[in-house]
Amino acid sequence: QVQLVESGGGLVQAGGSLRLSCAASGRAFSSYRMGWFRQAPGKEREFVARIDWESSSTYYADSVKGRFTISRDNAKNTVWLQMNALNPEDTAVYYCAASYYSATIGVKRDEYVYWGQGTQVTVSS
């Protein structure tokens, strides 16, 4: 069992940056693949980025590639999402999630079994 708590969301102007954090509690955090998803009003929850347990394998949605960076510290049971060059299309509730899968690309919501409560990110134009 893993509990996830996101923080770091807020209101930022276009072009600005935010750093989201996801603190995990429970055992064996280091063995999980961790992902970030987001959901804008009226839209489906979509994949943003994921990082595997050893931190050397990451994958990003095309829409955030080159602007967002996912990282983790297994000793601190924390995963981060550094978001730069934000634009209004990035406005959404951002969710942290944990997955047992390791042999897939890791973009499907169904692969993730534990979810945080979400943190709101609003980018003004």
C-alpha cells in the first residue's frame, strides 16, 4: 500500500515555472514506477511523464517534452515534476500515481494503482 500526497501547485503566469512534489508513504516506494497525469476541466485525465524505479528511464508526453522534467529520490520517498515555460494549455489538476508495471511505456492510466488527491495548476495568459 502506498499513499501519495501532491503539493506545489498554484497560479503562475505564462512562461513561468512550478515544481510539483509527490510525497509517498508506505513500503517499497523505490520498487514502483511513478507517473504524473493531469486533467483539465471537461477533458480526460492524460499522461504527462513517468519515471522508473532506478531513475534512469523516463518518458514524457509530446506536449511537455523539453519543458517538464520528472525526477525522484527513493531515499526521500519523493518524486518531483519541474515544469518550465508553462502555457495556459497546461492548466489542470495534476496527479501523482504509482504503478507495478515496468515492461510497458507507462502512459496508460489503468496501469497505475495508487493515486494522489491532485494539485491544481493554473497558468494565466
